[in-house]
Amino acid sequence: MATQAAADAFGTLRSSAGDTVRLIRAFAESQAKPSIVYNLAQIPPPASPSPAPPPAQPTDLTVTLDASGGNLTLRWKAANPAGTSGTAYIIRRRPAGESEFSFIGVSGRKEFVDDTLIAGPDSVQYTVQGQRADSSGPLSPIFVVNFGQAPGGGLTASVQAGSYEATPSTVDGRAVQKVLPNGSGKRSKARM
């Protein structure tokens, strides 16, 4: 019983102290020189907010191919910094034989449906980049999506996150690294 009474008294005291500090801070901020009030009250002034770090690099791209409509659903992972929100993802695509990536859309989720892909290429490359306000995160590795025919006549798509070579390419005028066609890297089969 005594332990419970002490815990209750401590909770009441803590709540009262928190209310008092909030009242002092509100009063200090309404003054011409808030530092004088903080010094007299012997409490530190609030710290200046630090800028949020940029969005995380998207990784682990997976694809789902809708064989009937030809849509390709891209999904990825990105562990954005704690306490941040409002990250949008910029998706760029480069068909086989082209040298530049082209902007194809933005998503507010870690998912994007590419419904503009034209039938015919054996593969296509994607990059994903997080953007929040005026802060851009690093580009994802270049993900290569290879298309083929599954045994039994169905369509299939697989993703390969390639390693990089030293020769730069460009994405919207910015230098990035090319993916090596050596077959190294992570692969994941598309779900049908």
C-alpha cells in the first residue's frame, strides 16, 4: 500500500513539474529576452530543431507482373529516419538500348504500378529515389527487370540488382553508375 501511495505521489509531482516547466517556457517565449527567464528559472532553453536527414536509399525491389494487362507493380524497402514523414518516391525507367533514364512517376508509398511499359523489350531498368521537401535521398541501385516465357506458356519477370562498374551513366543529367551485365546481384522472381 505504501509503495502504491509513493508511486501515485511521484506521478502527481511529475505531472505538476511538467505543467510548471511548460508554463515557464510559454512565458519566456512571450518575452523580448527569453534567455533571462530561462536563466532565472534554471531550466535550459529549448534546443533548436535540427534538419531531418534525407530519405533512405530504396533497396530490395520486387516485381509483380499482371500478365493479362501487362502492368508491372514495383515494390521496394526503405528504412526512413525515425520521426520523418511525407517521403515521396521518384521512379525512373530506362528501356534496353537507351542511354538515359526517363521520369515515369512519383509514389507516396513504397509501391508503383508501371502501366506505361510497351510490350517487346527483353528487359528494362529502374531506379527509385526518395524525396522529402527539398531533401533528396540516394538513388537506389539500378534494378534490371528481365522478361521471359515461363514453362507452359505463361509470362515471367525477374529482378536483378546489379553490381556497379566505374563508368558513369546519367539519370536526368546526374552521373550514376552503370549496372554490370555479369549476372551478379540479387534476383527475385515475379509473382503471377
